[in-house]
Amino acid sequence: MARHPFGGGAPDWAVSTADGVPVEPVGGAIITAWSQFLGGTQYVDLSMDAEGTQIVDHITASDGTDGLMLGQIPQFYGPDGVWELWLSANNGPRVRAQALDTADLVSEALDTIDDAAVSLGHADSMFASLGQPSGIAQLDGTGKLTATQRPTYTYSLSVLTDTSITSPATGDVLRYDASVSKWKNAAPTAWTNFTFLNSFSNGASTFFNPPQWRVASDGKTVELRGNVTVPTTAGNGAECITLPSQIMPPLAYTFAVSTSNTSSSPRTGRLDVGYNAASTLRFYYEVRPDWFSLDGIRYYL
């Protein structure tokens, strides 16, 4: 609710009368507010502001020294939610006063009604499409779509030609192979040998695999394995292996790798993958070893 303004308008004056005829304005008249023309209840919670912080039980007609004309009733606010008052000057006959913002609020109400009418028009339009193509779905008594609204699907064995699955096992995952436009078992790629640089070479033996790579079954993880022989001419940070484009990482990776030679105990070297966006592996060492291992290296594309 809210307080509504009264007074301050053209008809809001305190005047003296003679034989029931207005004679002249009366300054300083005591104006009281009532709920009815006769009898009723006097409103004693009038306010001089909209917030209700200046409560008064009456209003005083202007004496002409406050910027208003002699006898004019200043603007005030009625009790909360009251739209109509009956005013009495010096206990004289009461006259009806209506809130000054009545027209504004009526206009707002009419706008709201218009908006509601538009919304109802849209609703009517939507309900007119109930159960119709591109309209609103209509449910039957069980809460399901009626038969005429359910789509009809047709199936053909031809759709299975887009799938290539061989000997699937429990837990297998399908991965889409864009090169052949088919879904396939998400199996890892075959191990593939690396190409060497700067006299580095294959360190395979009875106990060690050759330097190789493959992509794991998730299609995103690269796995390396095998031993690399380090030449006596290898400089620290030398490029040792060419990195194929299909396993070039988006960011550089650095790994600690195991190294060894015949004259010292095992040590740790460093391998940079894709360093500075170069398609090579770089090998660093503290003491030049005879070989280093790629086993256990994994990184993400």
C-alpha cells in the first residue's frame, strides 16, 4: 500500500460563508479529514510527506506567508491506501476530496489491462494450435502424446554400414575416425619407429625395445618406449629424434629420463618434447651416457 496526495489544487480552499454562500478565503483555518460526509471516523494519521515521517492530525490553511495564497489548503498525504477524504474547515460542512494521483494510477491500471489482453491474445493463438503441426503438444489421459503426434521412425540395415567394429569386448569404447567417416573400436595405434637425428640411434637389445611411439585408445594420449643410443659426439641439448606431425603436442613437455653408461652408475637426463614448437626431441645430460630410456613417457595432444 502507499499514501496518496491531497490538497494544493484549484478547489482546495478554506472560505467563510454567508447564508451558505462562499464569501472570502480564511487563512489559518483548521482542516480535519474524515471517512464520510456525515459521521464516520476522523483520520488522525495524515502526513506532510509521502514516507509518513511527518504525522499530523489536521492541516492548516495557508495564511499567505508560506508561498501559497490565503486560505489555500497545502498538499498533504492521506492515510495508507485511502483514495478519498471528506475535509472540514473549522468544523464546518465537509467537502469531498479525491487523491491527486488517481488519474495516473487509473492510467497505469489501463495499461496493465491492455498488456494482459495482448497476453491473452497470444495464449488464445497458442491454444488454437493445440495438437496441430508446429503447435503445442496435446497429451492423452495417460499423460502421453496422442498417436497422431508421435513421429514414425523407419530403420534400415544400411545405417549399420557406418559402423566398423571388430571383436568387441566388454568395456570397449567407440571412437570416430574422420579419415574414413566411421566409428571404430577405440584401440591404440600400432607401435611406430622414430627417425633419428645427429647420429643418435636405435638402442634396442634383448632387453630393450627400439625407440617407438603410439597413440593410446583414447585417441589423445601419446605413449613412448624403447632405448636410444647416445653418440660420443652428442652435445648437451642436441636434437635426437624427429617428432611426427600427428603426435606434435600443443604445448612443450619436459620429462626426466633414465640414463646409463659403462663407466658410471645410472643417472637422470632430461628430454624436451616439442620444445619451442620444434618437431624434435631434445636430450640434455649431466654426464654424457651411452643410452637413455623413453619407457613410461606419456603426454596429451
